[in-house]
Amino acid sequence: MENEYTDGLVSVIIPVYNAEKYLTDTLNSIYGQTYKNFEIILVDDRSTDRSAEIIAEHIKTHPEIVYVLQEKNGGAAVARNTALAAAKGRYVAFLDSDDIWVPEKTERQLKLLEENDGAFAFTAIEMIDDEGNLVKKKRKVKVKVNYKFLLRNTMIPTSSVIIDRSKTGSFSMPLRRSGQDYATWLKLLRNGTVAYGINEALTRYRVGHKSLSSNKFKSIKQVWEIQTKDEHINKFSAFFNVMCFTFNALKKYLF
């Protein structure tokens, strides 16, 4: 399985839709990583702003960028799946087009995976506004997250995740307009895989232009559907999980 991928290469998955305001800062945070072996897959979901022009400028000096223009707008899950299919790296990392990585993030996570013979790593985040100013300090994470815990908690920020595909095999995201990241983490953890967290804010999550509806607890219906339809959990257990999930999400986002 490992031979299918380029060992040591991290494929960064970035869906792009009208991201002209933030894209350069996001890309600069990848160039500034202490770990250097990257390919950056930018999937343009039919942006109507200057995103494509900005990417073209970056490609001139960064040959590690792979640009893909979607035939039509399909949403983040479709764009990420396009990138996953094109990715050559043993490792895949997810990054939204407006979020930022701290320089040592990738190096720290790969070391953590190696030390634990792990397949899945994530970090804590801090929240920034449109101008990059800190609006909320570190949101704590557990150093180990398993399937059972994730059923009742929102804990894994998408832009912080790195997956070792030599251990998980190829995977794709469920085609949901929202909640596809949560559904994917459950799918990857259901066989006993553990997600290893770094309880330091190595990822900066931009909230200035995002409403609360963009957060994982935006649709309790989505969580219910993922658990009952994707995970085939009985409705009694799923109801209890969703109530716990809702309480924990509200506590995290409001306090």
C-alpha cells in the first residue's frame, strides 16, 4: 500500500472558492513551514473573483503547486475529493483557503505520527479575524481521540489534519455540502484508528467572515444523519450522542 504514494511527500488539499483576500497569506504559511517536502493542490471550485490570477502568479515561483479548475461548482467535498484523487503524497493535509499554519506545524505532526506509529494527527487552533488579529485564544484539544469520543464531541479542526495514507489507504469525503469533514473523521476512526492531537495552537482559523453556521454544530440534523445513515448507529444511541455533541459544541463555541 505504501508504494502507491511518494514517501515523505505531504500533499496539501486546498479547495478554493472566491478566496482572493486570504489566499496569499494561506500559501505563505505553507512556504514558511520548517518541513519542506510539499505538493500544494489548489482546486478552484469555479471562483468568480481573482483567485485564479493569484494562483497563476504563485505558480511562477512555486512549481510545487498543482492547479485544478473544476468543470462546475460542486462544493468543498467534491473539490477535496478531486484533490485527494490527484495527490501523490503518502501524507495528505487539509487546509482551508483562508486559514494559516504556524511554521513548525507539519514537522511537529509528522514527528508525532512517527513516534506513535500513527495514521491521523491534528492540532489545536486559535481564531483570527479578517485582518489576522487574534479574537479567541487556543481551543483545547485532547492528545488522543477515538471513534467513541468523536461521536459525542466536535474536536478535530479540518485545517489542522494530516493523514498517513500508507496506513489508512486511499479515502474520499462523503459528498455532503456540510459536515463532510466530521463524517470523514468518523469513517477513518471507526476501525480503531486513533487521532493524535497536539494541544498547541499550530493552526490559525479565520472567523471574521464566517458565520456560526459554518461550524460543525451548525446542523444537528447533519450530525444525526451522519451517525444514523453513514455510521448505521441505532436511533436511540444516535439521539444520546447528538445531545452530548450539541451540549459540548455549544459549550466550546459560546464560552
